[in-house]
Amino acid sequence: MPKYAVVICPACRNPFIIEPGPKTVSCRYCNKKHETKGLRVFLATDDFKQAQTMRGSINAHICGDPTFDEGVSCGAFDKEVAADIEDERFIEDKRLVEEKMREEAKQTRTKGQQAILTDTFGELGAGGDVSIDEYWTIVSAQGITRKKFDTWIEKMLETGVAYSPRHGYLRKG
């Protein structure tokens, strides 16, 4: 039985060296515990230097190192394995990036709408009373929905940012 094995963490996709035997191992990068039998072994050897070389080759390939030479891969790191690692990591990275972009777009859209509502009210309110119909006409042209507008008006009235001196009009509070 070999003394060392090079495996890749299924959670963070980073390679690390283990000593076969224990039923569970912890990833050296993300610290997650994995059952040894569930990990994919890329190289099993008695030579620690060979295991280090393999781990380095996998890291270089994952990072896209232009000096990566598949000749140092100890023969076990073939193109199919490389493509498999790359595809899994790319898909995961792409999913995380898209998720972050959606969240940022949502926050930007929300901040943008609030800025439009606040700025427009500030400009109209500089002259005194603001007609709710006039306010709605201006902000609806900038993409604000009626539901968002009505919620915003209620929020301004509840928090005291504005008050209604008469029906259909607002004034800064």
C-alpha cells in the first residue's frame, strides 16, 4: 500500500497530499472533512517528492500557469483529468461570479431607484408643496413601478420625511 496519495478537495477544488489509512481527512485549504474513500486519487506513491511534484503540477494547471509542463506530471495527470478539474472549477467559479453579479445588480437597481425617488422629491420639494401626481409622472418615466412609488410615499409619511398638508400633496418634513 502506498504511503502518500494526491487528492483534490471536492469543496474547494484544491489538491493536497494525504497518507492513506484514516477514514476521514480534513482539507488543508478549506478545513472541510471528507471520507477518504470518497476522494478521487490522482497519484498514489511511496515517494513524497513525487507526490509534491504531482500536487504542484495540478496547482499549476488549475492556475493556468504558462510554464506548466505536463511532462512533470508523473504520468498520472492526463488530459482527461486536467479537463475534468478545469471544467468543475470553471463551472463553480462561473456560478459564483454570476450569483455575485446578480446580487450587485439588485443592490444597484434598488439604490438607483431610491436615489431617483429621493432626488426627485428634493427637487420638487424645494418649491413648496409637491403634487403626488406630478411626482409620479416624473419618476414613472425613469422606470419606477407604481407599487414601489406607493410604498415609498407611505414610508416617507411614516418616518416623517414628508407630510401631507392636504389631499394629493406632500411637503418636506
